[in-house]
Amino acid sequence: MAALKHRRTALERVEKFLSDTYFTDCNLRGRLFGDRCPLASLSCFQTPRRIPYDEAVRQEFRPAQVGDSFGPTWQTCWFKVELSIPPEWAGREVHFVWESDGEGMVWRDAQPIQGLTKEGEKNSYILTRTLKKSEPHSLTLYVELACNGLFGAGKGSMIAPPDPDRRFTLSKAELVVFNRDVYELLVDLEVLLDMARLLGEESQRSFQALYTANQMVNVCDVADPSTFPAARGLAAAVFGQRNGESQHTVHALGHCHIDSAWLWPYEETIRKCARSWATVLGLMECNPELIFACSQAQQLEWVRSWYPGLYARIQDFVAKGQFVPVGGTWVEMDGNLPSGESMVRQFLQGQRFFQQQFGHTCSEFWLPDTFGYSAQLPQLMRGCGIRRFLTQKLSWNLVNSFPHHTFFWEGIDGSRVLTHFPPGDSYGMQGRVEEVLKTVKNNKDKGRVNHSAFLFGFGDGGGGPTQKMLDRMKRMNDTDGLPRVQISTPDQLFSVLEQESSQLCTWVGELFLELHNGTYTTQAQIKKGNRECERILHDVEVLSSLAVAQASAFQYPASQLQHLWRLLLLNQFHDVLPGSCIQLVVEDALQYYTEIRRAGARLQEEAVQALCRELLQPQAGSAQSSLVLNTLPWERTEVICRTGPDGRDTLALVTVPSMGYALVREPLLPPQPVTVRKQEDGSITMENGVISVCLDMMGHLTSLQLVGSQRESVPAGCYANQFALFDDVPLYWDAWDVMDYHLETRKPVRRLLKPLEVSLAGGLRGSASFSLQVGEGSSLTQEVILDASCPYLRFLTQVEWKEAHKFLKVEFPVRVRSTNATYEIQFGHLQRPTHWNTSWDWARFELSLLQVWAHKWVDLSEHGFGVALLNDCKYGASAHGNVLSLSLLRAPKSPDATADIGHHQFTYAVMPHLGCWCDPACLRLEFPSPCGASKLCPVPGLECLFCQLPCRRAGGCQAAVTSWSSQLQRATCRWSSRV
């Protein structure tokens, strides 16, 4: 009999029928599992190490039982599980159920088979889908249990430092009969219920779904499985009603974002990869339509080394087209901080690995979770054979909602790549109705494209897709009222987007994330290690190339360099280089930097010794000479430190040609020596014929002039080199974020420990030193250095940092007025506003006050004059009005409670100059590339020194005189590339 239905009660009736909390004694959910059986035997042993299977199974196992706890954090427990399936379960589907708050992996026949992670909805392993009498009813499995969760072991919250004493409990371990028909009915009802709730009361389709679900409850007798087919038939009728041709298509790709390190160390990531990918392969065997996109060559290399059997299965599924390598990079690196050369090496090492292991390179760059994207990336992608890009992180923007989901992204040289942001704003979808509806509703390019990506699978800590995700989407494959959902490859997705691309918009310049800008400063030692090791590997390659050219017996260290580059590239992962990781990861990263420094120094020494043997042939009666090497692509004249015959270090002024060497017997005499004078008021002046400076007793820079023009850089009444301390308490993401309100807490550093005193009296080098107290327990000592003929003033800084939730910056007010500041990026530069008019300006301006990212310099110029601020290992800078600031140190407490505490040494410099960076008077410059080929630059000023593009002008560019911009480029590298 037809009855009037109240929408709310009908919805709640279906909800309770599916509930795992209410009425489980009589609802459908309570019938998912049938008979249960305890394990025949359970035993374990525990180890602090992550050991291979062959070693584990030889250990002595002791009895264990459900309810036991294991630990502490980062320990590993191996369980020997002996099973005996009751004969009366013949014909039934049998699961091994395992529930623990640690991450587990099932081993069977000495191979990893499946992950078991409660947070990833993987609590059971299918022993058999239909138990046959001929099958063995007794078998032995091993479960490797990591004493950490999917997201590490944070104490109190996910991003809190790990709890070192946490225990992990085994809450369930048993055999069960799994009722597949109940499961399928549950999925039918879940999808219908979501359609009823989410399509809304104004939708006819919503009521059809609700009334069908209600009728299914009427038809279904949970105690009589023979009623289930009729109920499922009702659902099939709804799912069988097809869409029209104009319906949006959602391209579903299996995905499992695995952070190479974050809230867990590198070594645990290796096991996360194995757990996740073994599970994925098992799903592929049962679901041949499943496509899984997998990025990060480093992770595949780990599995190849540690799990060769699993890797062989991966190669088989790659050949079948189901397991699809994507991304083209060694890791999913940070998109801002690595140098241009490092980014090239990310693609080089990644594409080389994919070509060697799978027979092809990647055509799409895959970087869904990094904290912004450099404007240089499109050019680098196109140069590495990649024309497509996928990410989604800009959906986290704090102020502005990014205006597109599918568009062309244009880099600083005009290179364009087709870019897609999945409109669901996630790379960890679970195949729910709500998510596919959001994908369509949220799409900002409706009318331009009718296709979008849908990345499904648990991520960040691994996990990947589940069978239920696939089963939900099968019901939504082509169902009226919902977008069309199809499993696709990345190539299929981008191919249809390319076909629809004629109306797409173009975004020019950086993809700036309006959040997480604290990562430009957090974990300063990691930043310093990255910059130093980038320089070391560059120098090793240049010197080794020179040695090969000069000494025929010298062997270029290709394999050693590849190993060192891969270590450096690994540390550029987007939670390591930014510093948003736990202490264990920091320790690993610093250890890798130490290895690169040590091995790099050895390789440098071998190359230099080979050069010395060829170039420093002893000649009778000749004066002793020194071999001075220049690894940069222009001639350099500067002060160096060299060891004399008596073993003492002395200063010398030398000139060395571009990318070459000079035999120095007699050092040059400076055009004008450095003079250092202490004034009656305690201030100190220094001059070298290029610039003159004045410092007060606190180390403030009160005057900075170009000697030839007498142009003053410091405004009257202002102090440059002013340190300022800020409170630094974000809303949640401690290591990640710096909030705008921290600017309201500025406190100038004014507590003097040691007044300014002369350290070096002049000649080739003059310097003065002072010390300050910073905050309650920190101190800063600085030596201000001026070298002969040098166009900049250096600040060698040492800090004993003991603060908590504080932010240290140094400020340089300058006599320059400009609406934009210029920042160095990879192989180029870009401009950001020092003011705001639009919300986009406001976001970039407001964040510029906090800090934005830059590499070795930031410059503020007006017509005819400017000032640049340079550094050797910092990445956070800002330009507010006429004040240039450099971010020095932070002190977050999550996820590493010890972040940045300790000793720091770094150098920055200030350089005034005539002309601005875009002044037509700055003529074009021809300069060689590191490989020795001449590269001609087509644009004036800094671009001609940083873009490194082939000349587009007919007839090429002319060699030119040195402009201030070339001085700036030299200055940024002067202290970082000495041999």
C-alpha cells in the first residue's frame, strides 16, 4: 500500500539500517560478518630495527594475544600467525581480520601481500573468496607491525612531535566469514542515501533515490539472504538510468600520495610504499580496470632495492598499463626553494629512471602537495619533455580563490604547459557521491572544458585505494543525476583536455600559495645544507670537467656524482627542505648533507690534484705559484685566503678567468686599499674606493654610499642592519605558517653585549665586530667585512638561538622608491609589489610583509639607483615600502620541538648600485654555460645574467661591458664558490 513519506524520517530510517552504531543486532550492517574463529596460534618478537623478512622469520617468537600492547614508538613487531579454517566454512568467503593502531603488512610465501592499516580502512586480508575443500585449510602468515600510525605518532595532535613512549595495541585478530551479498547491498544503499541527501529537495532524482532506498529496506529481510537479490534489483534500476551526452565526465585515477618523509623518517617511508603498493596490486588483480598513478622515482628505487619480488610485480602491471608512473622527477620536491640546476636534476634523474626501468618517460609533471610553484617551472618542464602539469595545493589559499581549474600556465620565458587542478580540491578522494558532485560544482572552467580529474585513495601517509572506493564509483559510472565517472589514465585525461583547450585562459607567472610561507625559514640548517651542497656539486662537476680536459688519465666521477645528487634531491622533498618535518627526518637530512660535503670535498681535491699535476710543473729558479680556480662563468677579481710556504694563511687579490684557472705568483695590488677608522663617538667608517660605510656602536649601518656618485643608500634618521624580533604563534600549522598579526609584535633588538670594535685594520680587508642579546636567552655576534675592490658590504653572523615561537629578521631601510621589488628565482627573477591595489596584490603584499621566497638576492630599484640584499643560505625575504628585510631564524615547536635551537652561522650582504635592473644602459652580455658552450642572452639587465635562454635576436647578442647587474650576480656567488 502506498504511504505518504516524510523525507527526514525516510532518510533516518535508511541511515539506521546501515549504521555501525545503532541497531546492529537487527540492521543490515550487523550481518556483514558471519561466523568467527580464533587464530590457531599467535606469537611475536620485537626489534628496534626495520629488518628484512628473511632475518625476521629466523628470530625467536614468543606467545602473544589480542589486547597486548607493543612499543615504544618506531619499534617493529613481527607476528607469526597460524590459521586453521573450519571445514564447515566450505563455499564461504573467509577473511583474516586484523585491527591495530600500528601499520601492518601481511607476508605470505615470503612476499609482501597487503597493508593492514585501520586509518586506511584496511582491516582484513581475503584468504579465499570461495573456500574449496581442496584448498589448504591451515596456513601460516607473518604480519610486520610498525609501531606508528598512518600519520606517525604525534602526541595529542597529528602534527605534534612524536610521543616517544606511545604503545600500540592489537585489538582484534581472528578469522571471519564475510557475507559478500550483504556488502554489495550496503554499498548500493550508501550510494542511494548519499544521492538522496546531496542532490537536494529540489531534485526529482533525490526523491527517486530516497524512495528506492526506503523500498529496499522494506524488501530486505536481514535474516533471509534470499530477499537480497530483489532489493539489489531495485538499486540496479536506478543506477541503470543513464546520463545525457552533455554530462560532465569525472576521470578517476587511483592515487596514493606518500610523503617521502614527514611525520615519520625516510626508512619508514620505504615500508609505507611496500604496504600501499602491494595492496594496490592485489586490487588490480581483482579489478583489471583499475588505473593507479604513481610518482617519485626515488620511492620506486627504494622498493626495487628492498622488495625485488614486489617490484617485479609492479613492472608487470606497468607493462599492462594499470600501474602508471607519472611526474618525471626524483621526488615530489619543493616548488620554490631548490635551485634551477637542482630542478633540472630532479627531472633528469626521474626521467632517466623511468626510461631505464619502464621504457618511457613521463609527459606530465605531478606535484599535488608542495607549497607554491616557481614561475620558472613551465620552461624547465618543456625542456624536459613535459607539457602537462597536475597539482591542487592552491586550493589552500588563505585570501584568494584561484580562478581556474584547467588553464595554460606560462613561465617567465613564455613557455606554456596545460595545467589541471582537480576541482574536488583533493588528491585523496574516497569515491563518494559528495566528492563527485563537488568536482562538478566547484569547477571554475565550466563551459570551457567538460572533463576533470578525480584522484582517489588514502594519501600523505600512504594507504591508497580500497575496494569500497572502486565499488562506489562503479555504481556512479553513468547514472542519471550524477556526473559520469570513468577510470582513466593521466594521458586519457590530458588528451581530452587538450582537445577542449581552445577556450582556456592563461595564467602568467608564479603560482603563489597564500599559506605556509614560514617554510622559507624553518629549519635553517637544512636550508644551509641545501644551498652549500648545491654549490659543492656544481663545483665538483666544473673542476672534474676541467681535469678531464687537462689530464687525460683523470676519470670523471659520474657514478659518485649521481649518488650525491640523488641524496641532495631526496632532501628537497616538499616536507624536508621546507622544514615541516619531525626531528628524526632533520637528523637524516643533516647526515646526508654531511655525506655530500665529505664526498664532495674528496672529489674536489682529486680534481684539483689532477689539475695541479698538469699545470704546476716545477721549473728551476721560478717563484712558487698558486693555482686559483674559478667555477663561475665570468672573470673574477677578488680577495682570497691562501696558505703560504710557512703554513700561514694570507690574503691576496687575484684575477681568474671565466670557468677557468690562473697561476698566481704575485698577487695584485688593489686600486685603493680598505681604510678603517674609529670615530670619537664610537662609530666606525670603512671605505675601499667603491663604497664607503658608517656603523654605529650597535652595528647599525647609518651610511652606505657609492664613492663615485656620493649617492646615499640609508635614509636620514634610519638604521640599516637593524635586527627585529617578532612573536611567532600561528593558528595551527606551526612549522608551516607565519600569520599577519605577528607584524604587530615587532621589537627592535637593542641590548648590546659587546660594542663595535675594529677587527681588521684594512689593506685588502677591513672589518668590525659587535655582539647583541636577542630575546631572553639568545645572542648574536657579527663581523662586518669590506674587501678591496668589492661592491658590497658583508655581514658574517653567528647566533646562539634559544628562543621559542620567535621570529628574527634583519631590516634595511633604503633611499629608494619603487612599487615593485625584484627577487631572484631559478634561472631568472620576478617582481612582487611593495604596495597593494587588488586582493591579489593584497595577498602578495601582505605575505611580502611576512616573507616571500627568494634565492640569493632581492633588489629594490628606482630610475638610476637601487640597493640589493644578498645572502648565502636564506630563502625568506620581504620588501615593504622602502624597507628590505631578510628572514633569519624561526623557533616553531611542531612537528619538531627542537627546531632551529642551537648555533647558526650565515652571511648576508648589501650592495648599492647605479642604474636599475631594467635600465637600457645595462647592455647585453655574452657568457659561457657550465658545459663550456656559449649561451647568448636576449634581454637586458639581470635577465641577461639569469635567464640562460638562447638568443632570439637575428644575429645574436653582442658581448658587452659589465653592468651593475653582472656585479650583483658575481656578488651573490662570491663567497659561495671559492676553491
